[in-house]
Amino acid sequence: MTHEQQPTPETDAAASIRVSVVIPVFRPREGFDELIASLDAQTLAQDRFEVLLCDDGSGPETQALLQEVARTRPNVRVLDLPHSGWPGTPRNHGIDAARGDFVQFVDQDDRLTPEALERLVAYADEHGSDVVVGKEVGEGRDIPRRIFRADVPDARLGRDPLLQMLTPHKMFRTAFLREHGIRFPSGRVRLEDHMFVMRAYFAADVISILASVPCYVWVQRAGSASSSRIDPPTYYPHLETVLDIVDEHVEAGPDRDRLLRHWLRGKILQRLAGPQMLRYPAAYRELLLDVVTPIVERRFGPGVDAGLAVPHRIRVALLRAGRRDALLALARFESEQQVRAEVTSATWSRGGGLHLRMQLAFAGAQVESEDVAEDAEPAPATTEAALRRWVSSGWLADAPADVVDLVEAHGEDRLELLLRRDGAADRRVVAGTVDASGRVAVAIDPLRLFAQDDDASTATLVACVRRAAWTFETTLAIDDAVATAVGASPLLAGRSTTVATEDGALVLRRAEAGRLRDAAGRTARRVRRRLGA
């Protein structure tokens, strides 16, 4: 069926369709069958949603494939479109042809979870949402975690982390898009998703975040546009278009600075950090700096810089000062720093806590300092001499005085243990202060680590170490002998929990059955507290 042959949005057939799934298609390869299977598996009845396969002029072979998909699925329509070379135009045709109350955009490499459409529509109905950001999980890629910590029925720009996910993989009220003329730019436009989503965010009365249910699986495949290196002269004019949208809707001041900071950090400064900066060929690195330097000067003021984390504040100061050699030295320093956190002892307390003692060690290139000879042996990273090397560096010379002060007056080194699970936001478990010798002690409560309704049998902990304004992540290393010596957990720890090793890292394992023992442990603690034990 061609685009011209499609039923109009006013046809009677549209009366019962809640959502139109719009998929821009161009010569699909691996993953497309999984996408179709995920649509077949939706818990929302098949006659309550439609699928629009918007073919961007792929040719006869793809057309035959799409028509075969549609042949046995009454809710699938194929739009045969002229080639545009980018997904924006096919998505626009999908908006025009949609008969559903909502439009859900899905890319051809990705897929939906079984309950996605049903839960998204119900959530939008409940809250009167114009836009629903369903929880995304990554396959082969990392997904921002903060945006999906909790459901937010009425999310607001600047207050809630909406900018963390500017992909188009969201559900939009169809009438809302049409009323406000919100469309993707035509042709090959980078950041077209940012342009579309930001216009929708600014126009929406209600934006909702559905974080409690995984909805969208975002797959990273080799060769995708998001995995390729950008061409700075053609990429950054499109970034400026996004910034224009923000400037158009938000007055100059702290609110605008807070929003603009997202793109300065994510689209410019992160590309100048650590290993990524070092991987660039010299000519490409110079081209990138040639392009971004005037944009930083023109589009981002001091108020934007002020809210950055200290490493990025140093980076942007060096960029503004034209210190390209220092930017490269900073990237080299960052890429070579490593931290190791090793559990040296682990013991159970009578009260049910697991007490860990850890030793931190830093390794990597020592930064240049006038008072350190080039051939000197590096001192242990936990000594004050090493800290002076850390912060007395040439790449701090052009940083604002307050930034230098933040690094030098770094305060106490801190360690946080995070509970990390696939598809879930990191959860802070416990924190401790690192002493001058790099030692830190913390206690973990298994009954708090595993929530009351949590039947998970394992917990993987990640150490997040903050030192002189830099943050490092590492696993908790533990020797087999140390883990074995811990022994069985006491009654007040709840169900049986053991310390184990997995690839040399600490893992907590607990019995899959044992809710009664968890309850007994909580009761025993209450009695113990009343008795003052």
C-alpha cells in the first residue's frame, strides 16, 4: 500500500486505535525480526494499536519484506516513501498517517518490551500526558540512570532530569503534535531528535516519566549513526539550532544556563575528555577544537560554566584560554589514572552487619610538577606528596582561581558503595571516609541492601571513589581466602548470606528462599533495640 493510498486520520477504522507505532525503515538487517516479534507479543490487543512501517525508499527487496510482514498482520501498514536519507522525514509521514490517540516512535534496530504499549497508554490516560518517557534499557550501550529512578507523573524541565533522554523513543499525544506543528526537520540533520523532543517538551502541558516498567530496548549496533565519529563542521551547526530552540523559549539567566549546560557538557566537553580525546588523530582533534572553540565563546556564558563539575570547569577554562597542549595533557592524565579497592577483611557483627575494611591504591601517570624530578620514583598515591603532584599541574595554570581552589581544597577522599543491577538505577548502599593511608571501613546491612520485597539472590557492589574532584569507579576486589574466612551470616542478617568472589570481585549471595528468616531477623533487631543490647 502506498502513502497516497493510506486511510486518513478521520476514517471510522481509527476509532478504537489507541497508539500508532511509527517505525522509520531503510533496508533493515539484524534485529528487525526481533522488533516485529516484540510487537506481536504486546499485551495491548492487536486491534488497539497499529504499526506504520515508513520505508525511506529502500527498494523492491525491502518492500517485499515489509509487505510480507503486513500480509498476515491486519494492524500493520506499509508507507512506501521517496528516499530522504534520514529518519526524520519518514517519521513525519508516520505522524501524518497515524490513526491512534498516541504515536510511539521505535527505530528498526530496537524493540519494545511486552507490556510497553499497554502500560504507556494507561499511564498517559491516568495523568493526561502529552509526552510519556518510558523507561529505556540498553543492549550494548549504557543508559542514563538518574532519569529512571522513579515515576514522575508531571515532570518539569530544569527540575527533573528530562534532558538525559532526548531520543525520540517516546510516546506523544497525536493531536498535541498536530496542534503545535511539531515535526522532525527534513533531510540529513544531526540532532534531529533533540530538536523534535525539545520543541515537544516546551509545548507540552504534561510530561510524564514511567520509570517503574521497562518499555524500550535501545540496541547499539556497529555502524549505526550514533556509533560513528561526528564531522564537526556539519554536526555543530545543528547543535546551534538546538541551542536556538532553548534560547527562544527560556529567558537569559540561571534557568537557561542550567539547560544549556547539558549540551556544553555532553556534546563538547565530554568529547575532549580522557581516552576519547587521545584516540583522535591529530588533524581531527585540531579540526574539532577549531569548530567548538568559537561556539563555546559565543553560546555559553560564565553562568553555564559555573555549574559544571570541576574537571569540566577546568576543561572549558583551558578551551577558552586556547591551551590546547594543556587540554591534551589533562586528557592524558585522566585516561591513565586508575584506582583499586581491595577488601582486606570482612566480618559479621552480632547485630547482622557485614563489616568491610578496604585498601585503596591509585596508579597512573603522575602529573607534571616543578618540585618533582622527571626520573623520580612515583610515591604511593595516598601520600600528601602524591596529592600535591595530583593538583600542582600545568593544566591548572589558566583555570579560574575558584576552580583551582576547589581542586586543592579537595577535602576528604570519599568512597561510596553502589548496588548496580541491569536495567535499574544505581542505589547508594553506604559511604565512608578514606584516611591518609588509603584505608576505609564501612558496614553493610543485608536487610537494607536487599529490600523487603526483593527476592534477588545476588548483589554486585561498585566502589565509587572521589579524589581531588575526580570520581573513579571500580569493583571491590577480594581474595578467595578473605571471602572464605567470613563464614555464615548471623540470624540478625536475615536469610543466609555469604561473601563470594566472581572474577576476583566481591559478590554477596543469599538464599533464594528465606522470607521467614528475614522477618525473624527484623523482629530480633527490634527486641534487641528495646533491651538496649
